[in-house]
Amino acid sequence: MAKQTVLITGGAGFIGSHLCKKLLAGNYIVICLDNFITGSRANLEPLAKDKNFQLEVCNVSSTINIPGKIDYVLHCASLASPKDYLDFPIQTLKVGSLGTHNALGLAKKKKAVFMLFSTSEVYGDSLEHPQKESYWGHVNPIGVRGCYDESKRFAEAITMAYHRVHKLDTKIIRIFNTYGPGMRHNDGRVIPNFIDQALGGGNLTVYGNGKQTRSFCYIDDLVEGILRLMVSKENTPVNLGNPAEFTIIRLAELIIKLIGSKSKVIFKKLPQDDPQQRQPDINKAKKLLAWEPVVPLEDGLKRTISWFRGLN
Ligand code: UDP
């Protein structure tokens, strides 16, 4: 059978580059689009020589023009770290809205399957716990996180409209906190921050009282879920994340222990609209995709720490 072609927007980012690697190993042709606003060329270095890999430097919020056959369009491009979307709110809004529109237009032209990389942020500072796909969310549209949350909510709405109007085969994943090798040192999210701080012997900056929770999914588990959804028949949103929930303070203590560091925890101001509790309900993914995460936090952190040490 002829190889299928997958186009990934944001393919040089943390999740995108892991996905590129896995797709190439799975015998797909991969076209990666990135403007490197947060993506990194180093993430793609191991793939550069693969004859089935093609990199196009472009801004998907402007236009996407790729000749030839494309079977899947995975719209992964986004500024996903709160630090990044606070620094670049307009680019964040544009890639979630204009970028999604362009990627959908490409999928329609190519008669390709389309997948939107959405986020648990569509639930906002959730009033329901754990979060099921049926929950409509609790989002402050004009707060500082609104640029991310609302652009992803718009992205979901336009994806469903293309599905309903143009009969496009669309998929939506809502990704919960994900971590692993390949995250940027200056990413700003909690796991890279804590690992860098503990490795450097500095204090770990816990925002607020540290009692807020997150549920952390190791990258390999997430990628497996994405690949299963990509070839499934499901068109409505599916949560992908690890339901094991941790307070941020517990995460800080665990990272200090695993690194064997003498670092202490210090408390800083909680960012505005920081969600208090986040835990995915993954029953839908379990049922539809026979998927659930298998890497416990401690194991995933060990692998991530060793990557941050420059060991793998
Ligand atoms: N956080 C923290 N210290 C840091 C970075 C983040 O305490 O140095 C907290 C942040 O306030 C939030 C949680 O860790 O409650 C997860 O933040 P992150 O930026 O990783 O992503 P989010 O889940 O908020 O999108």
C-alpha cells in the first residue's frame, strides 16, 4: 500500500516533534510546518535526514500552501505554555483562530482527515471535577489566559462547523498537562521550571499555596492516544491525559527527592485565573480507543530529569 502523508502544523514543538518521530517510525510521510516562535530546530535534528520527512518554515496563521497529496492534517501549532501565551497573546489568538481556519481549509481541499489539538484549558477554572468532555467550561474571556482558552474554544467550534457543513472527517483532542524530554528549558511550565531549578540548586518557585492540582501525562502515553484517535471514527472531543492528580507542592517535593537536591520551596504570587483543580475523566478514551496512560509520574520524571541533565 502507498504510504500515507501526514501534515503537522507546529511539528517542531514539544508534542509535534515527538509525533513526527513516531509517525515516521510508523511508515508515514511527514510534512512539518513551523515558524519556530516556540518550536525548536534541535527537536527535528534527528529527523532531518529521513527521506520521508519534509520541513516547511511558514506561519500557518497567514496562509498554508502545500502541493500534493495529504491524508491527515494535524493542527498542533500553538503557544501552549502560559508564559508564552502571556508574551504573545495576539499570535496565540491568531494561530487558534486564523491558523485553525487555514488548516481546515487545507484539509478540505485535500480531502484529508483533520485533527485539532485542543486543550483542557477549554474547561477554564473548572467547576466540575474531574472534567468530562460534556462539561462546557468556566472561562474568563477577558482575563490574561483568555487568549489561549478562547482561541481553542473558537477552534473547536469552527472544527465542528467544518464537520457539519463540509462533512470533513474531524477529530478533536483535549490535551491535559503533558511533560517529557524535549521540553524547552525556558518553557515556563511547572515541570521544566522545577527540574531546572532543582538541578541548578536554586529554590523551586511554587505559585500560590501549591494546593492547586494538575494531572501529568508522559509524552509517550499522549502520542499513543493521538495515533489511536487519528485513525478512529470519532468526531467529538476526547480528553487525553493521565488521571493521576497531584498538588503542585507534592510535585515540587517529588522532583527535589528524585534529583537529590538541597533546594527549598519558595512561594510566589498565584497567576491570575490559574485553574485550581485539573483532572481528566478519560472514560471516553478508554472505551473508544482502548487507551490509558501507562507511565507513572515518578518514572516519567526520571526520564525527563535525565534528559534535562543532557544524558539522553
Ligand atoms: N506553577 C508553579 N511554579 C512554576 C510554574 C508553574 O507553581 O514555576 C504552577 C502554576 O501556577 C499552575 C501549575 O503549576 O498552578 C501548572 O502550571 P503550568 O504553567 O505548567 O501549566 P497550566 O497547567 O497552568 O497550563
